[in-house]
Amino acid sequence: MIGQLRSVVVDCPDPAELASFYEKLLGGERLAGGDDPDWVVVVANGTRLAFQRAPEYVPPVYPDPHGSQQFHLDVLVEDVEMAESQVLALGAKLISRDNPDTFRVYTDPVGHTFCLVWLS
């Protein structure tokens, strides 16, 4: 092993705002002592999700006919209907229900793709 994954880092226009969305989505907690407005870290289930200010941020397109979506997060839920209403209330946008038996695709408030997934 060369190293261990420390954080998944997400570019965005406002790190504090997007961190709040993911704190509520994942039940995470913001790391204390972060005085840098350009870098905010949330820890959820032992995983660090960091948000980094990118002034020229352009959201990915889903589906993108010219390439990939770069990355996305799969969020495991028990009740997709309840979870969907909650993420929409937080500012997410429903993109696709094309695979109604296993997942639905959304974007967060700044356009990063994520899926709500459940076990059938």
C-alpha cells in the first residue's frame, strides 16, 4: 500500500453552503477550527468530504453526451420516497428515475451528481 485515502474533495463556489447541504444529507459533522472560508471539511461515517472554493466552477452535465460526469456519490437510503422529499427540500434537483428499482439521480445545489440507492 502506498497511502490511504484522506478526503474526497469537491470544487464549488461556496464551501460553507455546500458543506451544509452534505451535513444534512449524510448526517455528518463539520470539523471544528476551520477558519479558512475556501476550505470546509465534513466527516460522515468516518469519511472526510472536503469542499474547496473554485471561483470559476462550472457544474458537470448529466448525462453528458460528450464525456463522463467526472464522479458521483451513491447515498444508501432505506426509504427512497422519504429521502427524495428531504433532499429536494435541501435544494437537490431530481435528474432521472430511469432505473426505478435501484437508484435515482440528483444534483446537489451547485450541480454535482449524486444518487439515492436502496437495496431491493
